[in-house]
Amino acid sequence: MDSMCPVCNGFTAMQATCPACNQMIQDAGRLSDLFGKYSPYRPIDALKQTNGIAHDLDDRTCVHVGWCPACREEFLYHIGEWTGIDPAWHTIE
């Protein structure tokens, strides 16, 4: 089953607050994009098998880094992916 992250694809914004100060955090992007210079170009499901985060492939989550500008801290957030996406929905005939 195909899935996609609504935050990575710009359909929604990450809506999360800092656990320390309760301020809105900023999305600093997908964690797996920080693994190396070619990691943004690797298949997402392949990265999920080697990223050391348990169950994100099975649970269909996309792990993002959240940044709190007030605390100057980073946090990991699991974004639920949308599943059942038809990859042909964007095909132009």
C-alpha cells in the first residue's frame, strides 16, 4: 500500500508544541534527510528499515525534527502518513 507524509508534501503543517515550554515548534524537516548527502534521494521505505527507529515502517509514520526557537532544542515527532494513495492520481493523459 502506498502512503505519503502530509507534512513533507505540503498538505498540512506540523502542529506540535514544545514539551518543555509549550510553544509552537518549527518543522526542521524529515529526520532521514539528515543521514547523509544522498539520503534525501534514497527510497523512503529503505531508509525506514535502517534508521534505527522501531516500527516507523510498520506504523506508517514519517519522523520529523521539530525545533523550538524559545528553548533552542530539537525533538523528534512521528507524523502519521496518509495511506491508500493511488500513485496514478496525478497522471496526465
